[in-house]
Amino acid sequence: MSFLVRFTFFIWDYAEVDAQLSSIARTFATGLFFDIGTLPLFMLPFLIYLLVFPKKWVGTLVDRSITWFGFFLAILIIYFSFFGEFTFWDEFQRRFNFIAVDYLIYTYEVVKNINESYPLPLLLSSLISLVGITLFICYKRKLFYHTFNNETSFKQRFTATLPWLVICILFSFYISNSQAEWSKNRYNNEISKAGIYSFFAAFRNNELAFSEFYSTIPEKDAFAIVKKQYSPFKDEFVHPNKNEIYRTVHTPDTTGIEQKPNVIFICIESLSGKYLNSLGSDLNITPVLDSLANNSLFFTNLYATGTRTVRSMEAITLSIPPTPGRSIVKRSNNTGLFTIGEVFKNKGYDRNFFYGGDGYFDNMNTFFGGNGFNIVDRGRGFLLDANINVKRTNIEDDEVTFENAWGVCDADIYNKVLKEADIAYATGKPFFDFVMTTSNHKPFTYPEGKIDIPSGTGRNGAVKYTDYAIGAFLKEAKTKPWFKNTVFVIMSDHCASSAGKWELDVANYHIPAFIFNLSQQPNAKINTLCSQIDVFPTLFSTLGWDYKSNLFGMDILKMTPQNERALIGNYRKLGYLKDNKVMVLGDGETVNFYQWNPLDNGLQQTPMNESFKKIAIANYQVADELYHNGGLQLKSLHQ
């Protein structure tokens, strides 16, 4: 069955894989190797059972019940994995990874999303039918006849079990899933893997210590390189001799009068740059955002740091390069950090996080609440941690006009933002709102009659509705007394699909970003190469703020060609993009250097540049070091 999955994926993405005969042979040979390793690991509980179960009880009702029940579970898991891999590949173009592990935790949203995206009753009934048919055939063919009538001694059973145990030990301690990644073509690597083995490998390794798995340089050198990046901006380090980046950021050439407008940040789910006409599309599905392109600071050459929403939240709030493994949003020690919220707090702002579902999902409420943001979400019953002392406001049933697996539609979350903004305006205190949208996510459903593409028919409709909802929100906001003194920051969290044939598919990290309604900043299209981590440091500069910072990001408007760069990555590969060159750092201390061709998105391996390599390593090494040694914590910065 694993061969069938592998063969189907190969045919499915044939245009993307390396289809040379030698590559095909190695792909399937590697896959067979991992299938052989998966089988005994999968069978291990039953192997142990057969080994230790008393001989005198073999064939009894207890033995038969345990054996058939175990066999039922095994067949169910195999069939479930078989069909699950197809849906997972359709969404991520990957075998099971740590995202699949996360999906087991957040069953409400995931099961509801599957039900809204696929005919779940039909799938479940088909699954149970297949399991039932398989059990019936095995029963009729007396599959376990010899099992229930054996007279083997413990010694014989141990001898038969020993080779399987050796394979289990080898694959548990000496074979890693990364060893399936033999090719420069990512599709070949993914097809070479075994789904169940990949799942458990991800379960075991969802956080990777940079210092243990990646190429490094001396810690002192790494911090020196990172600090040097801020020299052109005249930042002053609070503790110049310490391995930290905590500093005072000065905004030169200002009148000395800080602006303190309200700030509403809209983080758009899965909006790739390729959907906007203003970034080269011809789809005509983003008229509102294309209009903003001419009436805002529009960043045309900006890249997401990762491939998931929680990764973007990490990049935006902490202004930090992606660290390997899962996002900091979902790790331990993710509260009490220096975030952009701390900068707003020190300027007198209230901070609020808006989400249309339950912010328990992906640990968002703990992260934002634990870093001082009030929570506004659907509130389906999951309580905030007792140690988090912020206000939580529910989106009530009578405030919802449409809702799917992930939460309320964009129009409903924007209406809640408007309502809360009216309340905040009455207090006279400025506010910063972080708004996470959900409508541009599978199953791509939204209220009917708002746009000319029927709900649930695909991504293009969801993008068009997303754009429509932003337009309706801004139109209503313009009627409010607080609008004139409110800046709107709009940016995607990540692209709709970041997977591709390369180690890192650069074009699939390109996202749109806007800063709209700045009172003292002319509208402009900014083509500077930059990252998500730079957007809020740029905003703070346009507002004339001097502030303490532990953020990696820079002011995009003051970047020179020497400062331009983008940091992109997935949970294992970390990329540093500059001058159409990409340094890719991988676990196993691999370092690959490529020339990127923006026209065809191709990567051509090029001779190593040691200076480029050190800068790339330094950024990621320092980010990881600060997380692991507590250097992101507020309490450590104030000592």
C-alpha cells in the first residue's frame, strides 16, 4: 500500500520530480528501505505481545480478542494513513510532518475543516467498509489459525522476534527521516519517505537545537556580525559587551514630535503575492488591495519567513528569523517576551489580539495573552491559563453571520474590530489591534452573494472574498471619528502554498504588505528586498519613535542595498536571500549556496561564498541562542 501511495504521488507531481531513470530507481529503493524499517516499528506492540504472552493461554478467548482487536486497529491505521496522506499531500505537497502532529491536538478545527472540505460521511463509511471487508476476508481465510494453535517455546519466539527488534533499534536510533533526503529535488525526497515513519519522526523531532544540528560559528563572532548589521542605523546597544541585541533605536531627522495613531494590523491568511494584479497577476480578484498599492506604502519585494500562520506570528511579533522546528508560538517559554507589543505598551497603547475561531488553536491565546495582549475570540470553552492576566472578550453568537471550521468570516471579525475600536476611542487611549483572518483557508467558504464566485469553489473565490471584506471594512472605518488618526498595516501571514521542487522555493515566500493612512508619509511603492520582521520597525520609524528594541528587524525605508536581505525557511531548512543568491542551512550541518533565477524560480548551485555563509549562519544562530538562553525574555533585558 505504501508503494501505491508513493507511485501515486510520483504520477501526481510528475512534472516536478526528477524523472531520470536513476532518480526514479533511487526514489523507490529509498522508499522501500524506509517501508522495511516502518513495518517492524508498527508491529512492535504485537511482537512483544506474542513474545511474552503465556503459552498456556494461546488460543483462548482472551488471546483471540486481543489479537483481533489489535489487528482491527492496525488495519484501521493503515487505511486511515493511506487516505490521509493524499489529503495532506494535496494541502502541503509533503509526507506527514510536525503539522500532522499538531493536527492531532486541534481535532475540533481539523475534523470540522475536513468535513467541510470533503464528503466526510462517505469517507468514514468507506473506511469502515474497507476495514470490515478486510477483516472478513482474513477471518474466512483463517489468517490467525497457526497463531492460535502454535506450540513454540519462548526461546523459539525470542529467536524469531530478535531480527525485528534489531531493525526497530536501528531505525529508532541510527536512521533518521532526513536520510531519505538524498536529492536536490524536494519532491523526490518527500516521495522517498514513508508516511507513518515520517509522522513519528516529526512527533519526536518538532524542535531542533541550532547548535546541535546546524553549521555554526563561534558565538562571539555570530553576535558581532549581527550587531554590525545595525551600524548604519546608529542604534545604541544597551550592553555593548554582552551577547545580546537589546538596543535603543533612534529615528533621525524628525521634528521630535512622536505620532501616536491607533494601529490596526490585518494579518491575512495565505495570501500569496501572485494573486495581486499589482504584483503581476492577471486574475482580477484583488481590486481593493490593488487600489491600496497606489495609496499606501506598498512593499513589493517582501518575503514571509515561513509556511504557517504561527511562524508569521513569531516573525511579526518577535521580529526574529525563523528558528528550526516548530514556531516559538507553540513552544515552552513563549510568554514574557520582548515583542512589538512591548514597544506599543511603552508608548501608552492598549494591545488586543483578534481571532475568529478559538485562540486555543495553535496556542495563540497563550502566546498573545502571555505577552500582554487582550484576547478577542470565539471562545468555544477553552480557558486562558491561570497565570495569564488579560481581558478576554467573546465574539457572541448574535455577532456571527457566517462561520466555518476555522472561525467567523472576515466580515464578522472586522465588525468586531470596529465595535471594539469605538469602545477604545471613547477612552481616549490609543490601541494596537492584531487581527488574524481565516476566510482564505480551505474549505474556502464565505457568505453567499458578496462576490461573483460561489462559496466553497476554490482559492480564487476565497481570495476575492478576502479582498472584498477588507474593502467593506475600510469603507466603514472611514465613517468613524477615529479613522483619521488610525494607521492600517495589512500583510499576509504566508503564501497559499510554499512547497516546491527546491530545498526552499523562494517565489512561494513572496507576500504583499501595505502601510495605509500614514499622515506624514507620502505613498510609495518600495522595491527594497525585505522580510516580515522589518514591517513594524519600519512603522515605528515613520511615526518618529525612539524606543528600546530587542527586534531583529530594520527600517525598510532606510535600508541601503548592503542591508537588503530576506530570511525564509521551513521547519528544517533555513534560507538567507540577498542579491538573488540563497544560502540554505540544513540540519546535519549542510550548507548549500544557490543563484536564484526570479524568472523561472530556479536554483543553480554556485561556489560557496564564505562571507555570505557566515552572515546567514550568524542571523539564525543568534536567534536560536537568544531563545534558548532566555535572551528574548523581558526580565533578562531589564537586569
